[in-house]
Amino acid sequence: MRIFSCETHINHALDMFVAEQKTFPMLEKLLNEEKLSTNCTYCNERAIYIVASEE
């Protein structure tokens, strides 16, 4: 599971991940080139973070 999030929705993204996966996620900031083409899962703002399973 991967969730892309803007600054506004990061807490919601973390909560949703833990609720669905029953484990703590890895939280990383996106690289500048990734930010340009990636929108938040919950709105149309540019994503800043990715919340994902450890892989």
C-alpha cells in the first residue's frame, strides 16, 4: 500500500494506513522530480510525502 500526501492530509494518510494495514508505515519526503508529477491521494495538491509499507 502506498499513499501520496500533501502537508494538509499527512495525518489522515498515516491514520488510514495504520487502520488498513495494522502496522506502522514508512514515511518519506518525495524527491523534487517526484513532486512535480505526483498529486495527493486525497486532493489535487502536489504530494510532498509518501506513506508506504517497508519494502
